[in-house]
Amino acid sequence: MRLLSSPELKAVGFSYKKVNMERAGSGPWLILMNHSSFLDLEIASHMIPMPYNIVCTSDGLVGKETLMRALGCIPTQKFVTDVSLITDLKHAITKNRTSVLMYPEASYSFDGRATRLPRKLGVLFKALKVPVVMITTYGSFTRDPLYNNLQKRNVTVSAEMECLLTPEEIKERSVSDIDEILDRAFSFDYFRWQEENQIRITEDFRADGLNRILYKCPHCMSEGNTEGRGTSFVCHNCGAKYEMDEYGRLVGVLQETKFSHIPDWYEWQRQCVREEIKNGTYSLDTEADIGMIVDYKALYMVGSGRLRHDTKGFRLTGCDGKLNYEQGPKKCYSCYSDYYWYEIGDVICIGDTDRLYYCFPKQKDVVAKTRIAVEEIYKL
């Protein structure tokens, strides 16, 4: 991993620093890392000084299980309860004496802020009884944001490794206190970081795909009519137009600037979804192509169908009547959703420990709203 990732890290001028790491001892550790792009794995390979396992999504092993296991990957399913994962982590730490790298967000950031974290991670920390170390990246999201079609920008990348909690502190603190510590550790905002540090993105494709996260126009309130292309962001319903400047800010061209900070726009969309849920008007109903993962051999494209989502949860039907899967609203606190997934398309994934359904919606730009809705319905 170190050898293969060296050229990429050299290209971004990668550097890192350590903070309070003398508190962590010689290991093993539980290492938490925020998740912005594939570069994160390469960064970890250069920063972690001992053998380690990686908790990764099960689809990462498809077609390359032998290689991924050789790298130390422990597969699990995102946003699906997996009790066996705890056993695997204990085995790695106590029997093999290896550290474990985990991305608690379980998915790439959409808007440069943390994806919702699971609650009560302190229970896991107390069971493992090892130091908890945090790796935070700077520039990884800015170089390759998920919405931007895997187009890399010229950005310097750095990281910080800090001992977050010692075993003694974990034992003394309550689970809710540990949740608060994690929330603070994951309170980053990379668009704000870019602006405050005057990180220039001069590439002329920086707004490509921005409609994936900013799907709702705050001027006419329509959805699915926005488009990010080049450096411009427009609503084709009302004609509102913004320019995305070199520091990640949006500037109104033909009208007032409603939101200059992209996460503010995204948070406004969340408030809108919350209101739809409360007044009973929220729903998703879209045709979708359907893939399934039931082993590590392949993604099996099984046909087409219809994906529905509302306050009662998900329902997926199709494949000439052979498929009828339902998933209740309390099953997941968030939703595994991705853009340009393996260069196939935007995807919403649902399922259980036996099978996962990868739904590629034919309706434009519904992935972000669906993830928001899953999280807000779960909270309620």
C-alpha cells in the first residue's frame, strides 16, 4: 500500500503531524478517520506505523477478495447492523495484536461536512479497551469531492493524527460523553476550511455535478432542475444562476445570492425535507435499475423495478414480480448512497446481512434527498 500510494501522495505534497500521540503508547489502537475520497486509504498507509486491519464496505471485496483480505480488510455492510463485526475487531486487536482502522461515517462526505455518525460508539470503545486515535485530513475532500465525477483538482493535502482517548479515559467517561467527543472531532467543514485558508481551485470543472448535492432551487423551490457545469450552477426552471469562485463560494449572477456557503444550502434542504416529513408530503417514487450483491464474486444486475421511500421506510419491487423487499424506517440511522458509483451511476443501497440491493434511480438527483430523509425520519 505504501509503495503503490507514494506517487499519488507525492503529487499532492502530502505531509502530516502528530498531536499527543505519546498518550497512545505502542499499540494496538482503534484508529478513526474521516472519509472524503479514496486518497484517505493511501494517507492511512503512510501514517499508521504498525500492522493494521481496515474495516471496509463489503462491495470493496467484489472481484478482488483475495487482494483485499491480504491488505487486512474486514468486510461489513454499511448502515446494516453487523454483530459479527465486533467479534472480528476484538479478534484483530486481542488475538492478532493489530490495530484497526475504521471510518465511522461509513460513507464519503457529500457537502464537505461529516456524514451522520452512529450513536453509542463508546460501547465499542469500552469493549476493545485500547487507545482511540483520530486521523483528520485537510485537502482530501477539496481535491476530489464526491459530486465532481472523480475529477481531481490540484490541491496540497495534509493530515493530523491525534490520540483522542486513552483506555483509562474511555473507562471513566460515559457513552454519551464519548459521543460528544466524537461529534467535536468530526465537526469539520471543508468548504469553510478552503475559504478561510484561501485554497484556490482554478480548474474549470469545479462545479460539475454540484446539482447532486444542491438539488433544490431556493428561488423557485423546484427540485431536479439544477445543473452544475464548468464553473456555473443554474436552475433551468427559473433561470437563477450562480458562479462558483476559486474559493468554493457561490455568487449570484442574475439574482441575489441566497446561499454563498454550500453546506448552508445543503442544510436548508434538510430543513425543507424535515418539514415535508412532518406535514406528510415527503415521498420518493422512482424507476431504478437494480443490482444485487450476495457474495464477493460480482455485482449481479438483476433487472429493473421501482424504489419507493416514505415515513414507513423503503419498498423495492420489480424484476418481473420476483422482487418485493421492504425495509422499515428504524432499521438504519442513515443510508448508503453514492455518486457515480464504480462509474456506473448514482446509487441508493438498501438490504440486510443476506443481500444488498443497489438501486440506480432513473429520476434525476434524488440520492442526497433520500439520505437526508432517511436520517430525519429515523430521528423522528
